[in-house]
Amino acid sequence: MGVSGCGKSSLGAALARELGLPLIEGDDFHPPENVSKMRAGIALTDADRAGWLDTLASTLAAHPQGAVLTCSALKRGYRERLRAAVPELRFVFMELSREEAERRVAGRGGHFFSATLVADQFATLESPVGEAGVLAVDATAPPAEQVSRARAWLDQEAAAGPAP
């Protein structure tokens, strides 16, 4: 989880391979109206995100063996909405500076997310640091290190049992 450009898709794909789990790419579930707004540089509202989050929650719940989901989950309420469907859900928070996120988003092609929205995402972000079931990872660390940290933490979390 994290702002656009933090590396959610890259880490998610690598972690899904590492864990042998399906990958659910959250961006693929945005309705056309949301995509059009983001393409136009218009920030999504809580109402815009509600149906999308519900779809992600039901998609996750349909994978009782587990899955890796890429999703911004910027607000605590969004994370709680996902946790309500899958109580054992864990989040890997990809921490990244605003400047680096802007640089990454501006440099990627073929994605609907407008670089002008990065500032809005940082304004919306409610840091999950300190929440149960959350690991913060440096999004500028080498990908192999990110996967290794996430895998070790997930293994430790699984051994410890459900989050409080």
C-alpha cells in the first residue's frame, strides 16, 4: 500500500511469485468513471473509492488461501474496510518521499494516473505506521531487499497468529 509511484505493483508481483499466491492488481478494478477522473487530474473522493474498495474486499475474501493485493489504501478507514472482509489482512506500507513519487509517476508511461495527483495523495495519506498488521518498507530500497523484508515479516506474522 502507498501513494502512486511507490512500487506497489512491482513489490506485489514479486511477493506473489515468492509466496505462490495470486496477485490482485487494485488499479485493474477501478470503474471507468474513476479512471477518467484520474486521467483528467481530478482527485477521487471517498464516495468514488467506496465501490472500488468493496470490490477489492470481496475479491480478497474470494481467495481464502490468500492473495497479494496492490492498493493505495491511503486512509485508515479504507484499510478498515478491507480488514472487515479479511480480518487477517496485513499491509506492507511502501514509504516514499513526495518528490520521489512525483519523479516516478512523471517518468512512467501508459498509466492513467496523472502526476498532478501525487500531492493530493500525500495530503490524503493517513500513515499506517503504528497500526497492527502493518510493515513499513523503504520504497527506495533494492527490490530484493523489499521482498525479503516483507516475506520475513509475513512469515513472523503468520506464526504469531491473527492481528489484535
